[in-house]
Amino acid sequence: MNKTMATTINLTLKVWRQKDRNTPGRFEIYCADHIDTDMSFLEMLDVVNEKLIKEGKEPIAFDHDCREGICGLCGAMVNGQAHGPLRDTTLCQLHMRHFQNNATLVIEPWRSRAFPVIKDLVVDRSAFDRIAMAGGFISIKTGSAPEAHTLLVSKSKSDMAMDAAACIACAACVAACPNGSAMLYTAAKAGHLNLLPQGQPEKDQRTLSLVQQMDREGFGHCSNIYECEAACPKGISVTNITRLNRDYFLASRSREQKV
Amino acid sequence: MPLNSKVPEGPLPEKWTRHRLHLKLVNPANKRKFTILVVGTGLAGSSAAASLSELGYQVKVFCIQDSPRRAHSIAAQGGINAAKNYPNDGDSVERLFYDTIKGGDFRSREANVYRLAEVSNSIIDQCVAQGVPFAREYSGYLDNRSFGGAQVSRTFYARGQTGQQLLLGAYHALMKEAAKKTLELFPRREMLDLVVIDKAARGIIVRNLMTGQLESYAGDAVVLATGGYGNVFYLSTNAKACNVTAIWRAHKRGAFFANPCFTQIHPTCIPVHGDYQSKLTLMSESLRNDGRVWIPKNKGDHRPPAEIPESDRDYFLERKYPSFGNLVPRDIASRNAKEQCDKGKGVGTTGLAVYLDFADAIKRVGASVMEEKYGNLFAMYEKITGADPYQVPMMIYPAVHYTMGGLWVDYNLMSNLSGLFVIGEANFSDHGANRLGASALMQGLADGYFILPCTIGDYLAGISPGAFSPTHLEFKACENEARERLSKLLSIKGKRTVDEIHRQLGMLLWDKCGMTRHERRLNEALQKIPQIREEFWNNVNVVGTNEELNQSLEKAGRVADYLEFAEILVKDALHRTESAGGHFREECQTAEGEARRDDEHFSYVAAWEYRGAGQAEELHREPLEFEFAKPSARSYQ
């Protein structure tokens, strides 16, 4: 494909390389030259990797799949910021036009006790699945649903649930949090289901189970720093955290009353 | 071998109901004795696995990503069709059926498509009950919008993230079952082979992508829900890990591959911008509800779009197809965009783009209503291109998106191999030669929630559970074959990267077997593919070892399979000397340049049988019979 006016920049990358979970990692320095500013961040890494392979060296391992900001697989710290400098943007949707020529980029995996490094920038986020397994669902069996319009949902409630459900479980919130807390992810999961009328019967149990599992996984506590919201590529609001705290309080109280 | 589609007798609207009555059942207490392996966790795989576990079967679920929620269904934007007729605009099961079969250019099985339309309403009920936050009106009722190929509003949506929300619904159902321990999850596993013993699927070989270890799993039935093969073209709207390997391996073990040449090119994608491009991004078809497609009337008109007056614009879809306008089906919209660009009227730096303009809609309803409907799509467009679609028209161009072809299945969704079920995009069954927008989500969930859970019992009721274990010799043999192949890939140590060769194959296919096809170019492709394959096996460089996370090795295995599969894709396109849906043969068009179908000779499903390395594949034909929807010329004018 011919392009008339390609703008290119040269970058220095300091990338975290780690063979596996048990081997200590270190930073390696790579030159990324003639990077077209229309490239995405991951395409820039592709170019660096192609060069490494040509030199017979191991490419940088990083998780990625859809490359359109929805699967939630990609993510890395870029100069200390989860998913890089642009707000509301996953790493795959970050384009190189947002970087200066001759800049140095420090690229690290998500850092959290609950997310062991598998290799280089790839981490194990299975803790998120286990949180979902603890109660991130509405127990409806296939086939038993009533006609959809027997249940009305106010537009505002539905929109708020959708705002929470937009979470892609990338874990940038955990990576950005100084405490390594998974509160925003957990609150988004709870918020989505607790806001809807369909979610009411299991609301208390869901809330307690989600929080209990989150604590078990070794995430830190939330101390309302709100770095999570700033780092979230989907703009999930910390209002969800407030709501989860409230739901948790109510659920705990109702459990105490039952006891 | 004659293909038995097992379509039940009786009038079309009664077939599914009658069939269910005749299916054998497995006693509830016996269900737990059966193990079902489900590969893939998109809409079809997740919904099937969860529903089967609810029924009481032991289910093992495998996915390539770190979590089942990442499967590429998550990227579907626009919506899901159903025949609810909430808008009271004349919709019905019959109309959804007819639109879908006509949209598929009369190359799908009538009974399957009817059943799809029939269960569509239950899907919406199911999803609402799961908490899928579909768009609603202020009254609290569900909202609908229109999509290509239909004149009614039957598409349910959740902003521009319908696939994500439906997949989360299915993922939640999956997690609910996983918590109960009847369902076991195996993430970061890639299926490398199907184990067939006595002509029946008995298990799979997977590679643990974290450790490189090969693992064998035995099951009483195997369900493949591994998606389509669009990435054979290298550039497509598919996620990077989408691949043909699972279904190709199954094909090499005996499963027939049907209609591989039916590939869908989506008209509204962000144009290619450079050689380094790793994938293409789709802009939802729903945008064509409010966006108008146009190009400058005169070749070489390089004025900025805002400076081109109405009189110098050609709204070519509205001009050529007045009754459907911008909402013609995908294949027609794509071909017309290509045709205009081939005439030199394309826009943008490459000339390979047309405008999709929202100025009129913004004027009509205001920017805030547009933001409500399409906000995330507009934002995504701006992120990628740096241009703001509220101010300037989008530039779009067609890209490979979906593959209608796939493994051949009968009415029960079972392949010609006993015990091998194929659902979702991985099978061929419901979309014929072209899929309508918002029908992929419908089919994935129909197969997974409502069809497979009924039909699989009929097979299981006839076999005894747990007949084979992974210690069987055939498992060991398959495992060894997979291991040898991996070692071979690692031992070549040539000069070219996997991606380079994949790109080369992709460009060849896009050029020779893409939006339009011609005998001469298809033959050229058939000459070239074996050369690229040889180059791959002699000169590829896969670094690292097997016993670790090795993304180069993963890609290499997939590209090796594309290099074999590409040949049957092209051969199928070559043999089908008619134009149907996404398959447009330049030799077969009307004087007006529209597709010319040949019902007399090609009203059949082409099912290809693998006959061994170096042997020509054998073609089996399943004739298509239409009792209800009489094939007509597919006019959208």
C-alpha cells in the first residue's frame, strides 16, 4: 500500500523480559526506529518482534487478540501508566501519533500479587474468572425464561447497568491501584447485575460472595484513591464502588439479622 | 457417499417440533455418566457448554484465551435478530426465515434456517432473563433497529457492544456451572487434533499454551465451536487468534468441509493504512441506518468532502437500489464500493475507500442522539484514524469478516463423523452464500442454547458412556503426530518469519479469491499456494522451544494449516461457476453487473472429503430443496 505522507518516529523501548514465573526478570533495551505514527502500539511491538525473530532472538510475549479494544486481553504499563497515556483507551487502540520522536518508553506487565507473570508482559488473570464464578451471574436455566416484555426495565437503570457491564476485565484497574485492589472490576460486575430487576433475588448473596472471593485472591483493599477510574479504558465509574459498598453493608446487615 | 441431512419429514413450520418429539432422550440419572468436550467459548460454545451442564452432563470446556469471556464473539457490535415483531411492522418467523434464506442467496438448508427463525424469540427471552442490558425505550420496553437485507426493525442491541453483552450473558451462565463442578474449564489450550476411533469422535489433543505440554482428553461427544477461517486472508476483522486449525484437523480426520468459498466481505471497515497493518477494524453495519454512502461523481475530485456540493456526489447505493438504499446486504454493498474504487473514484490517500456520511442524520436528529446510538463506534473510529466522524464523513472499505462455509453438519448439527458436533460459525449450515447482519449472534446462541442440547441427547442415548480413555493407542498416536509436527516447525530455522509468509498467502488470496473471482486468477492461486507452502516448510524461522509460552510456535501451527486449507478454499471457488452471495464469479454476472446464480447446476452444498496428503479432495453434493421459499433472483432494487 502506498502512502503519501507517512510520519515516522524513533523510540527507545525498555521492556520487561521474564522467561517464566520462577525466573527473575530484567529490563532489556530495544530500538524501535522508523515507526509510522499511524501504527497502533501493538503493531509497533509486532515490528520490534519481527526484527528480533530475524536476529534469531525471542520476541516479546504479550497478550492480545481482538485489537479493537473489546476483548480485554492486551495491556501493559507504559511509562508507569496502565494502557499508556491516553484516557479511555486500551493498548491496542493507542496509536503512535501520541508519542514524541526520540521518546523512551518503559513497558512492564501488570504488577499485582494476584497476577503472577507467565512470561514477559503476559500475566495470569484467572483470579478474575474465579471472582465471576463466585457470584457474577443470574441463575437462570436455559429454556425457563419468560417472554422478554413481561419484565420492564427503566431506561435509566438499564443504561446504568450497561455502563457497568462495559467492563472488559483487562485488569488495568488493579495495575493502576497503589494497593492492587480489584474493587472496580468487582464493583462493575456487581453493579451490572445488582441494578437490574432480574438480579434482585440473588443480590445479597452475590454481593457477599463476590467480595469474599476478591479478598481471597490476595488483592489489596480499596482506599478510594480512584486511580482505577482514571486508568479504565472503558470509563467505568467509581460510583460502582460506592454502590458495592452500600450493597455490601445492606447484605451484611440482612445476614446478621437472619442470624 | 450420500450425505444424509436428516431433515425431518412434515411441513416446514412443524419440522422442529415433530423432530424433538422423536429424538431419543438420556435419562436424567444417566446424563452424568457422559462427558462432552466443548472446544471454543464464543457465543455458541459458551451457551452450549452451560446448557449441557445444566442438563446434567459432565462438560469440559477448552479455550485459546486466558478466559472464556475473551472469545471473538465479544467484538460483534451491531445486534441480534429476532422475529418478535415488537415494532408491529409486519415481522414474523416466516419473514425472518425468508429474509435469511434470500439473504443467503438460496444456498442454505431451508429446514435449518426456518428453525433458526423459530427459536430466535426464545434467545431474546433467555438473554433478558440473564441480565443482558439491551437498549430500551423510556417506557421500559426493548428497542429495535434495522439492519441490512431487511425492511423491518428486528434487531435487538446493547449500544455498539451487543456481542460483548451476549457473550457476558453466556459467560455468566458458564461460570455459574463451573462453580458447581459439573463443568471444568481449560483456558489457554489450543486444540491440535481430533481423535477418531471406529469412525466416531472420541476425544481431542490440546496444547497447554503456558507449558507446551500436550494433553489428551476423551469424551463421549466432541463439540467444535471454534469460529471461522477469515484469518486465512491475514487481514480481516477477526481477532488475531481466530484460526482454522481445529476444524481443519477434524477435516483431515474425516469431517467434510462444506462451501469453503462462501466468505463474507464486510462493506464498512476502516481502510488499510500501511504494510505493518495487523488487522482490520469493522464499523458496525448499524451505521448504515443513518450513514449515507457516497463518492465524488467525478474521477480525480480531490476536494475535501465538505466542499463537494450535492450535485457532485454519487450516493451510488441509493441510486442503484432505491428500495433498500444504504441497507442492501453486505455482499452487494461491498462489491459496489469496490466497483467504484476500481473506476478510480475512491477517496483517501490510497483511493481504496468510500465515504460514509452522517451529516444529514446529525442535522435531522442532533449529535446527541447520534452519540447515544453510535458513540462508541465514532470514538473508536477517531482513535484509529485521528478523524472525527461528527465533523467529517468516515472513510470505509470492505474487509474479510465472516465465513459462511465450515464443517458440514446434518439437521442435528452433527458432522458426518459420529459424535462430532459443530456449532456457530464453525459449521456451514444457516447462512448459505451470504450472512445477513445481526444473524451470527442469533445462530451462535440458537445452536448453543436451544438446538444442540436437544439433538446431542439423541446421539448419546445410542452409545455407552466412557468407552475410551486417553490411554488408548489412538490417543497416543495422535499425540505423537502433534509432537512431531511441533518439533519439525521448531527445527526448520530458516530466514522468514511466520507473519511474513502468512501475509504473502493473505495477499494472494485477497487478490485472486477475494471480493470477485475469475477462473484465470483462481488457477494462478492454485499454482502459487503449494510454492508458498514449500517455502514455509523449508524457510520459516520459529524461535524458542515447545516447553514454554511460545507465541511464534502457536502462529506457525495455524499458518501451516492455512497453507493447506487455502487450496480447498480456492478449489471450491473454482468449481462453483456461478455467482452466489459472497462468491462472485466475474464470468457469471448480468448485463447490469449483478450476480447470476445458476440454480440448475449449483443448488447444492459442496462438501469436500479429505483423501490424504497430495490427493485431490473428493466432492460430495447435498442437493438443496426448497419447498417453501422458492428461489428467485435476489433483487434489492
